[in-house]
Amino acid sequence: MTSEWTRPDHVANYLAMKDDVPHRAAGEETLLAEVPSSSRRILDLGCGDGHLLAMMLAHCPEATGVGLDMSPAMLERARQLFAGNDRVTLVQHNMDSPLPDLGTFDGIVSSFAIHHCEHHRKRELYAEIFDRLQPGGVFCNLEHVDSATPAIHDRFLEAMKGTNDVEDPSNRLLDVETQLRWFREIGFEDVDCHWKWRELALLSGRRPTAPAPEPAPQRIKQVIVMRHDLKMRRGKQIAQGAHASMSFLSRRLQREGTIQLNDLTESQRAWINGAFAKICCRVDSEEELLEIHDRAVEAGLEVQLITDSGRTEFHGQPTRTCLAIGPAPADEIDAVTGHLQLL
Ligand SMILES: C[S@@+](CC[C@H](N)C(=O)[O-])C[C@H]1O[C@@H](n2cnc3c(N)ncnc32)[C@H](O)[C@@H]1O
């Protein structure tokens, strides 16, 4: 996973090229402008050699800072940078585990680090960050994000050629939209992508100063999870998704011959009488699809797994293409699928 960063050669290679990353300074400048210079406590997640934390402390003259990183080699470089500086505390911690208790902060920043966490962990981490911000505190993540298409990803790699950077196997890139959606769902306000150059983006949100409003009435939805690795035509995907969506009704009809609205669960009735809210997410393998299936079953949710007969595609092989979860309360489904990318 993230073990690359415990290797001194990997760390040295990154530090040698990091200043050559195109437009990095523009991203950092935009980040600095988001954090009030009156901030008193700053946390830098995945601080590396302390480069961003040093900029933050220069920008916020009254602040103390905490730099957190998992890599001993990186922390050694940060220790050298901050030698004799009593404004800085360095903490060794792997962000794959919940953040340690470090108190609360006016600003939490991170540059090019959180994309090394798995997607579900990114979402959890964003919620932990929200909890550790003072009301009104700001979170800024200058991040390596996913491209919209493989062709755009290739153009990014082309643009990075001059840096001697190679694709880091510990990258877990995720698109901007999904991450901003998570920020909003968690409760951040003023959520936006303030700067972007190809796969480098500044994502930011603020913890509200006022208490969060009463939660909205429970939303009912259905989530369709589609395999993206099969590279199905759009029409095929729509057909499979439609099949999955209606299966909670059609399979029951086939079994029971007839059903009344009253035979359905409260959530199913609310969904049918409402707007039929549907969300489509993607997974990248059959294994991932089945993992989601099993987690939904464990959570007691209605799941319909679709296996295409393979008559027109997939070389005659019956193939699991997608599944539908729900209709069910949105928060129950989100606990299973909330980390997935939208299709
Ligand atoms: C690309 S470097 C960025 C370093 C620094 N923030 C910068 O902008 O130069 C990624 C950093 O994230 C750290 N990192 C990666 N995965 C981590 C994890 N799971 N927990 C803590 N730190 C992690 C690495 O050790 C490394 O210092």
C-alpha cells in the first residue's frame, strides 16, 4: 500500500523532483490564501519534509504547527528543517488508522498525501478532519486527483515527463467531484475546487461556525453499482442498470405472481411514491462488485446482483455486470457504497 514511503530511495527520488512539479507554486499560493493568517494552530497531514508546514508558519506568524507523516525518512528531513524551532511538533502516524488525538486546529492542510489512502479511508479521514477543526476552521487539500478519462491521464503523465516522476504504485487517485461531494455530505461548507492544473487540484471546505442544521428527513434511494472494467457499451450499461433497478420487484412478481403496494417495505413504497432516486456508482472488478454485494447483505439491505447471460457479449460467458441496492434509507446504503466513485 503505502510502504513505498518507508523506502529512503523513494523519499529521496520524490524530494529531488518535487520542486519541478509544474505549477506547484500556484497551487500552494492558492492554498495559503484560503487559510486566515490569524490562525493559531495548523496541522499538516502527510507533511513530508515540512515544506508546506514551513510556508504555513510563515503565513500565520502566531501559529504553532503539527506535521504528521508515516515515513521515518521524511520525518528525518522535516526534523532537519525545523531543528531548534519550538513552534513545530512532528508526529509519526499512518493515516490508514484513525488520526490520533492532537486537539483541534484552525487550519488543516495537506499536499499530495491523502491520495495514498484507499478511497473508503479518504472519506473517513475527511470526517475525522472535520471533527478536529475549530468552528470556522479550514481544510485545504492540495491533491493529486484522478483524470476524467485514460487519455487525459496520459496527457498528465506526458506533462510530468520533465520531472523524472513515474507512476507511484501507492497512488489511489480519485476524481474531484466525488471528493467535493463527500466534503459536503460530511458537513463542510464553502466547498470548492479553488485551483486545478491537470491532475493537481486544491480542494477546500470550512467547518461551519453555527451548529449544523437539523438533519433533513430520511431520504430513500437506490444505488446501482456497475462494473467499469468490462468496458460495456453505454446502451449495454443502461440495460443492465435498468434490469438491476427493477429486479427487487420483477423477481418478487415472478415468485409470487402478484404484489400490492402494501406488500412492499416502507422504504420501497416511499421510493415508488416519490422520485425514484437512483445513483450510479462504479467498481473496477468482479471481486469489488461481490465485496459490495456481501457488505450490503451483511448490512441487511436488499441487493439484486445481475448476471448477463453472455448471449450478445462477453464471448458467451455468463458475466456478473452490476447490482442494485435498495430502495432503502440513503445513510444505510451510503455506509456500504459511500466511498465509490460515481459512474
Ligand atoms: C508525495 S509526498 C508529499 C509530501 C509533502 N506533503 C509535499 O507536498 O511535499 C507524500 C507524503 O505522504 C506521506 N504518506 C503517504 N501515505 C501516508 C499515510 N498512510 N499516512 C501518513 N503519511 C503518508 C508520505 O510519507 C509522504 O511524505
